[in-house]
Amino acid sequence: MSVTASAATATRVLTRDQWEPRARAHAERVDAATAGHRERTARGQSHAVEDFVYDYYSARPGPLRRWHPGPGIGLAEPYEHTQWRYYRTADGVAWLDVEAFWAARADTVAYVERLLTRTAARPLHLGCFGMHEWAMVYRAEEAERRHDLPLRLGKDGTDAAVEANPLVCTHFDAFRFFTPQAAPRNTTQPTRATQIDQEQPGCLHATMDLYKWCAKLAPAIPSERQQDCFELALEVRRVDMQASPYDVSRYGLPTIAVETPEGKREYAARQRDFASRGADLRNRILEGIRLLRESVEPGNA
């Protein structure tokens, strides 16, 4: 089943027997990844490690479960898609209205494309050793900390570790939470305006942000890709907190003692692995943007 190629219609149509298993598999995958969060939410419990991904990125299991095929793919006999934003329907087929999406989100697409392209082209830096979390509590009182968790080394030991290690954070959305005493110690002073010029692929937060960019591009990015980024963000967040000054043993997570040579080596190895996996997903997001541009601007493809 096919239709004429057009910026306003689907170029390929999947029958219900073709697309429904993919949508069901995606929902089951999301359910498995979010099970702990959903159970905790039902009990009114928080999780100092994983809640960051849900709260900071405004991730919700319900929207995550929605399966979007991306531009150019129509769905015969659709269900909820007919009610979702940026979808059009005709003759029993639903598809992403790329023209409507582009009209509303072109600036966002262009920004994400520039940021990810520049990040991908920048050299890998592995020398931060996760000290951004330490800088967020440097010389801070207990009431000022972002997490209700004990410090592994105590206040004095944490402050001493910051003073003994260079702060080389390149990520504005981490740097902006540095304490006033820590910020001047950073080798650069990242700003929102300079984010595109400073973002680099070794940064754990830049890798976590891949989920944010997918979410901002939804539903124009296939949902499987967004879920890849979401699951990687959860994994990165765990390591982020394992390397932090906080004691996260209550969550069954072993410490990565970045204040020691051994911990630094372990962190750098994890960082390199995340950077490699993030690079692949970053390229896939950029490929998705290219396909979106081809769909809405066929003459410029």
C-alpha cells in the first residue's frame, strides 16, 4: 500500500498488522524501563538518583509510551494517532503532518541540529572526572544541597576534594548549579549563549541531554530512537551520582571514588563508553533531522 510522495502526505503506509506490533513492543519497552519510577510514584516515594531524569527533563511514562514512526510513514487503521498533535488523517490513514510540525518547530529543529553537529565535531575531553556534582555543594550548608543524601567525605572532605582537583566543566546546565564559591574556580565560565561553542561529546550531561533533544523533536523522531536516548540517560545518571560526593549506597549503587586515581580511571572509562554510544545516537538524531528536512523541503534535499 503506498501513496504519492508529498510534503503533506505519507510516502509509505504500514498496515495495522505491520505497525501495531512495533507500537506494542515500544510500549512494553517503556513500561519495563519506567516500572520502578511508576511504582515509587504510586507510593509517594522519591529516588534521588533516577528522579532527575523524570523531573529535570519532564519525562512522563504516558507520553513515552506513544509510538511515533517519524516522517513519511502512514499508519492504516490508526488508534490514538488520530487525536495526537501534528498528525493528519485521511481515508483511514494517519501520518505526521511535517508542514504543521515545521511551521511550529523549525527554530527548535535548527538549534538542535546546530548544537549536535558542533558537538559531534568537537574533540573528546575526559578530564572533568565528574567534579561538577562536587562543585554544586562546595562550601554549601546542608540546607543548600540539591539532594537529601549524606556526603561520603563529609563537608570538609568534600571541600578539600574540590580544592585538590581542577574544575573544567563545559556544560552550562551543570555549571549554572555551581555554588558561588565554586564557579570562579572553573577554567571557563559557560553561558547559554556559548553552549553551542562549548558542548563536547565526552560530557555526561551532554549525553543525557540527547533524550531532551529527542523529546523536543517528537513526534518527528522515531520513538525507538527517543527510548534509546532515555534509557542511556538513566544509565548515565546512575554513574553521574556514583561519582558524586553523595553516598548513594542506599540505592544499591557502588561508589566511583573520583577523588582517587583508581576512581578517576574508572570514571574516564565509563565516560569514554558513554561518549561512544552517545555519538552513535547523536548521529542518528541528525539523520532523523535530515529526513525531516527532506520531507518538508524536498527541493532542497
